[in-house]
Amino acid sequence: MIRHRIRLPLTQVAMAVLIGIAGGVYIYKPCFEPVRTRTATSTTNQMNPEEQKKENQTN
């Protein structure tokens, strides 16, 4: 008994490949991002005096 293979159209294969690659990049995205150091986060958290005044006024 010989079975015939069902062939997938090229467009379906291409779409599956693109979705697979996009999903892989989305899942492993943190692996490609640079590691943040403590010095980088501490400098971004510093406010200039005007911003500190605005924060104190709202609180």
C-alpha cells in the first residue's frame, strides 16, 4: 500500500517559519538585552533640584 504525501504550500511553510522565529525572539528577548548595572540605575534615578521640588510639593 503506497501512501501519497500531503505537500504543504510554500506560503504555509514560510508563515510557520516566521511565526516560529518571532516567537523565539519574543521568548528569549531578555537574553539579548545588555545587563544593567547598579551604577546605571542609580544615575538614572537621580533627579535634578527642580524635579525634587516638584516631587516634594505633590507629596
